[in-house]
Amino acid sequence: MVQRAVLHVDMDAFFVSVELRDRPELVNKPVIVGHPGGRSVVLSASYDCRARGIHSAMPMSQAMPLMPEATIVEPSHYKYAKASEEIMAYFRTITPLVEQVSVDEAFLDVTGSMRRLGGPVEIGKAIREHIRTQMGLPASVGIAKNKFIAKLASTYAKPDGMAVIAPERTGEFLEELPVSKMWGVGKRTGEQLRALGIETVGQLSREPESRLVARMGEHGRSLHLLSQGIDDRPVQVTRDEKSISAEHTFPEDISDVQVLEGELLRLSHRVARRLRDHGKAAGGVGLKIKYRDFTGLTRSKALGAATDSSATISEASVLLLRKLLPLTQPVRLIGVRAERLEDPDFGLQLSLDPKDEKVREAERVADLIGQKFPQSLVTPARFLRPPE
């Protein structure tokens, strides 16, 4: 019987790597991707920045003093999405069993591909070589008999490496691993395990299952299985996205409705462009708001017909906002979400108004320009700032 082979491919500092590919003058320099100042957070950081303690989701106000010499690059989500799509499409030429976990990582079950492409090590090497030479990006690969071990292996392969955990070495690999590295072990579970005197995965594997179940229920049983290297979960082919969203945190809390509506228009154009990139149309639009005190709310609106039009989505999101007026307190975050996604061939209704079709055609042309010239800025005129 052929041993199952699972690869976990994780791009290294993905947003930073895409920026370095397009801006070679920044290679070997510290780089942080994020909006400078205010309450923005780090989206990605080069490894020399990480060595200084900078990490994703850290407030930029804390990150920048740790490495003041770093170059701050504002994010270009369109570029990252296109790079991700290209990578995932390549994975599917290797095996149909691709489970995309996030924009920059995926599991691949290559068991059925080995007769055609060689063993898992050969496949892993070929993947890293292709992504580097054809896409100009580094990737780390973990290879093991299941998803749990492959994910751990890729972590140890970083940056820009490959780690192979042979089935017979699984126990040895897990023995001294801290339990905090395991799936499903957060702060609370970690405290429960430490209360039982369990610090490593090896200790967890030798703990009586009944004791873990009594303390943590079925979660304890699943952790016990993982600690022994047992993970029968299949690589599940990624399903279509159920929604596409974009949001923005303001540097200062906002009460001005015009500012909020302007940001909604900007976010709506970003969401609509992603819809068109994915070949999807939205049957509904959602609004997300987070107030000064961190309380929040969401509102949704069904559309008369599925659309990928920026104008239609922005109109719906602004209407949702206006129904909330007057605001109970200033807003710190606002977001737009396209919901009830479907194939536009089935749901997209062409407008009888020639003006609407001209707007949609202009949006499609802007998309094509953005694809051909990623550094260009094609945006509605109202978003352009006059020169100071």
C-alpha cells in the first residue's frame, strides 16, 4: 500500500516577497508592509525585521521604533491576490487535491501524483524551483504523512527551505516539541495542559486519554491523537469563497458622514474588482462598522440581481450606512462585504440603461490596465487628491 504523502507549502513573508520581486532595489533591506502611522498594523515583515521582534498584526506605532531604518511599503492587495491565484493554479497542475488555507499557503495530497512526478521529495523540490524561477518568490515546504505533521514541518523549514518528516521518524520529531506548536492549543488549552504537568507533545502522547477527556472533553481526545502523529483528515479541495470583503481602520475615530461614505466607495471598488478577478457576482452587500468603544454591528442588503459593478455595490453600502444615521458614536473601522456569490453567467443581469453599461465597461478596462501595469493607479476621479 502506498503511504500517503502530504505537502504543506507556505510562502515566505508573502506580501514582502511580492514587493521585493517588483522592487529589486529593496532586496536585502528591512521592509515592512503596512500603512504607516496611526492605528494600522503590520501586514508582513522581512525576516530581519522579525529578528527585531516585529510580527504580523503588531501596531505600526510599535513596529516602526523597533526598526526605524525599515522601508514602509503600503500594501497592494490586488498584486497579492493575483500572485496567490497564479500559485494556486500551478498547484492544481500537480494534483487536484489542493486545500488552500489562506492567500499564501496550501496543503497538497500528492499520493496519486507520485507515479507521474516522482516521490514527494522530488515534487517538493520541483515546487520550490518553479515558484522561485517562474514567479520570483520563495516558498517553504513541509512533507509528511498527514496535514498535522506537514504543517509543523514547513514551520521548521522557514525561511525558504524544505523539511521532510519520514513516517518512521514522526514520534521522534514530536517528542520534544512544545505543545504550544500544536493545532488547537491556544492560551486557555495551554494553561489546562500545563496544569496537568504537560509541556511537550511527547508528554501529551503518554498521558492517559481518559484523563485528557475528563479535563477537556472531545478536544482532549483529538489532541491525544495528534500527539501520536495520528491525523486522518483528508486534504479537502477548497470550496468557492462565500463572500469577499475589504475594510479600513481610520487613524482617528470618524464622525463625518462624508468621510465614511468616501471610504465606503473606495472599499466597494476594491471588493468589486476582486469579484471580477474571481469571475463572481454578488447577490447581496454587507456593511461592517466598529465604533470607538470597539462595539460593532453588521447590516446586509439583498440586491435585485447579482452584480460585479463597483457602482452598484457602493450605492448599496452607502444606503446601509445612511440607515444607521445619526451615528451613536464615532467610527474606528468600516468595511464592505460582497455576499451570496454566484457565477455571473447565471445571475448577472444586464442593465437597460446605456449609462450603466458604460460604467461597467470602464471598470473592466481599468481592470485590464491594472493587470498589465500593476504599479499604475486607475481609480475613480473623486478618489484623486489635488496637488498640495
